[in-house]
Amino acid sequence: MFWTVLITCIVTLIVGFLALNFMPSEKQIERQLARQYDTHDPQMRRSLGVLLGPPILEGNKIEVLVNGDAIFPAMLEAIRQAEKTITFETYIYWSESIGREFSDALIERARAGVKVHLMLDFLGSMKMEDALIKEMKDAGVLLQRYHKPVWWKLARLNNRTHRKLLVVDGKVGFTGGVGIADQWRGNAQDEDHWRDNHYRVEGPVVGQIQAVFTDNWTKATGVVLDGPNYFPALKPEGDKPAQMFSSSPTGGSESMHLMYLMAITAASKTIDLSAAYFVPDDLTIRTLIAAAKRGVRVRIITPGKIIDSDLVKAASRERWPELLAAGVQIAEYNPTMYHVKALVVDSLLVSVGSTNFDNRSFSLNDEANLNIMDEAFAQRHEQLFEADWQRSTRVTPASFARRPWWQRVSTAVVSLVGKQL
């Protein structure tokens, strides 16, 4: 009897502890936003820079890098040219051929006296070999595993850094959706090489990218990175207004969600959403439907049959009938895994980075997006979207109704855990 009571108490404590750890720690946005202005109204820019995040800064040069053949060489070149500091935060980092290339470049710079700070998410870097981690540390790379699990802080395991940030000498930044793994190599030419975008940035907004990295580095290590080697004076390098926008459960998890809701609510003509993982909540569904009903052309590209998470795909489809009935256009990308994360609104506002269109990104992960308000930059992304749209299969109400019975069952089951996807 004693042992039965003791075991019951222990199990109850464990279950209660886990429940408390994985419950959201903040109030969530519950009510739909009132539409007070459109995308081109100066108030939209003010709200982005005052209500939600850091100011939008002028004078930036932002280069779109399409797929691994363009992305990885640009990142490696910047690392190899580093003279003072490298700060690098990423979710996926595996011990494959591209992982070896990045590690070699970081090791070489560390041995040359460059301060190299590498922040890896614990779960995302689990496939990384211990020998490679030791090799980098022995060379002087300051390597930190973000939220390595300990039993008294299990909630941290559910809070991952999903950010993709690289800053060299405080002057050149990179962000986007790419992880350090071989599936991002190539040019999306087959099922084994993914479709994705990344961005090379110069100008004043690089200081904001560095600040986002520094925030997590300080949380994880207690060390503050400061001074001209990390935050040099930055002069204008281009003509793009930009803002580095970030969110985390410990510093305002709902801000990224709110930013997307504001952008959708302000839309007056077009919304083009590239969503690697599309599991919207009730409020986002209502906001997208409201946009479509007021005449906004809403188009969404998601992965098709090639996806790295069947659970996400099943959960995603739960709410498609409502969206399709409201006139939202959805298409599934055919050639390979579609990992692009981009929102383009009214040929002006572009938001790109690590954020997925799901509850995990909006509430649980540390995320970072680069927001750009520039017509030429938006038009470039609309061209990329059109090219991807042409390689995708449109989902219609009729075709969706004909889906196999097992897809209906899997969607119903997986939707029960949708908030953790």
C-alpha cells in the first residue's frame, strides 16, 4: 500500500511538472485586429517600428540568395574574410559535408585570432558528432548549445532557438531559412536538394541582427558582447529600409504573431505567403479569411508530397476547407521540399527569416525575421513566388474533397497536438 501511494504521488508530480513546463507562459492574442490603415499608409511603418520592434532603418543593401549553390558560398566567403568577430546562431547544424566546410572555416578563423561565437540549438544540432564539437572548441571556437536539457528546466527543451543569424565583424549579416545540412546544397534540382532563400545584408540594420544574436548569447552564457568589434559604426550601403524583428517566449513570444496579423490586416490588394510549415491558429485563419473577403488576393505555397514532417502536413490540412471556401488560393510545391518562409504584402512589405506559420514559431521558439519595406525588393520576391507557384499544384475545393480517407483520419488525429507543431 505504501509503495502504491508513493508511486502514485511521484507520477502525479511528474505529470503536473510536465504540464506546467509546457503550458504557454504568456497571454495569447485572442481578438481579431481592427483594420485602421493599409500597407502603404505611413502608420503601418510607424507601428512596425514603434509598437512592435526596433525602428526601421534606412540605407541597407540586401541581396537575395536563392538555394544552396548561392547561399553557402556567400556565407563561407564572409566567414573566411572575418578579421575580428564572427557571431553565428542556427537551429540545424549537422556533421555532413557542408557542416565540415563551415567547421573548417570557423576553426581556421579562430586559430587566426578571430573571436568566433557559435550558438547551436541543442535539438537541432543533435546529429552533430561530438568529435567535431570538441575539435572546434579546442581550436578556440566559443561554442554554446542552446537549452541543453536539465531535469529541473524541462520547459527549456520546448523553447528552441530557430533563428538563423550570421554576422561577420559587425558589418555583414546573413539571415533566412537555411540550416547547415546537406539537403540545402544544390539548386533544388531534385528531391534530395531543398528549395530555400537566404539574405546577405549590409548597412545599419546589421547592428540589429547582431543585437538579436547578443541577446541569446547573454541569456545562455551571462556574457555581454559589446564594443566596436561587434557593434561598429555602420554607414549606409544601399537604399532599402529594413528592420530585424525577433521574438522569444522570454521576451514577447506573441510579437511575431502580432506582426503577421498586422501585415495581413493592413493588406489591400495582395498577400503572397511562402510557408514551409503552415499550421495557422483560429485567429490567423479568421484574419486570412477576412482579407480574402474584402477582395485581397491571398495565395499560399506549402510543401507537397515531399516534406520532412508528415505530422505538420496532416495538421496543416485541417483548416484548408474554410480557407478555400473564402477564396484563399493554396498550392503545393512539387519538385522538392519547400522550405521558403516569406510574406509579401501589397508589393511593398516583405518579411523573411526563420519564422514558420505555426504555433511553435509564434509562441514557443526564438525566431527572427528581416522586414523590408521596398517596392523593388517586393517585386523581386513576387517574381520568385510566381516561379514557385508555376511549379506547384493548385488545391481546389473539389480536389481537396477527393483526398484519400487515410489523409482525413491523419489530419483529425494530428490536429489534437497542433499547438506543439
